Amino acid sequence: MKYLIACLGNIGKEYETTRHNIGFWVADQLCDDLGGSFTTGRLAQTTLLKYKGRSLVVIKPTTFMNLSGKAIQYWMQHEQIPIERLLVVVDDIALPTALLRMKKKGGDAGHNGLNHIIQTLGTSEFARLRFGIGDDFPTGRQVDFVLGNWKPSELDLVKPKLSQAVEMIQSFTTIGIERTMTMFNNK
């Protein structure tokens, strides 16, 4: 069985350590844990990983966050992966820093990357792993916050949660979204 794990972020050195790039961090952790390496493909950096008999096509879109739908649509079609086996890993300001939540579907919650995916795929019925980045910013400064670098105190919370995010991805691919949500969403 083949899955598409789409981890959102922005390409470029200036974005590497920003909150908005937590999806890329999760992708890198997953790749390290399962012994893969990324290569540059069409619209994304990609790797093919194996886990318990599953094939995981992991992508880091190179389209920039706000056009993520293009890369996801292309790789779903190219790899012939149905929407039920798509998992989008995304930052979320509605969740406290380092809190992880798996969701079966939902709106974009003001996230431009999710909005583009929903518009491109024509549905919001896809799984997502939401990685909390907090909302400690003054009114009107959301963009500066999400594109800002993590504080050292935040990194102390975030870095250990990368392994949990990987566990949740692995669980999604082996026991499904319902059981994964039950197991992890209250941790």
C-alpha cells in the first residue's frame, strides 16, 4: 500500500528555522528515522520510504506554502495515491506550541497552504497532522510570527515532539486515522 505524506513549508535558507517550516522538520525526522534521503523532483523534494510493508512517498513542496496544492495534486496523480492515503503535515496557530493533533478532514482555519490544497483538490476530506506553533503575537502580526524563528524555549518543547509526529505518521499508515486519533490526540 502506498501513502503520500505531504509536509508543508517554504524552501530557502531564510525559512529553514521558521515556525511555518515545522512540516519540513517532521519530513526530515521521518526520513532520518527510516533511512532515506531527499532528491529534487517535480514541484517537490521527494523520498520513498518503507515502513512495515507500506510505501511512503514523502514530499516537501518546492512551490512555497501558498501553492502547496499543485505539488500534492501532481504527486497524488503521479503515484496513483487515493485521497484516503494522503496525510498533510502542517503548522497550526490554533494549537499551543508543540501540541499535535490528527484530523480526518476540516477547513483551512485561515492557513493559506491548506486553503490552496482544498481549492486544488476540490475537497477538504483529507487527513492532516496539525503541529501547534502557538499564537503569541500581537494583533496584525501573524505573518511575522509564523515566518519568525523559534525561540530557544519553544525549541525545547518542539524538538522532542518531532519523534511523536513520526510515530503518528507511522500509525496512520498502519492502523488508520481513527485508531491513531484515539491513541495520540489526548497525549
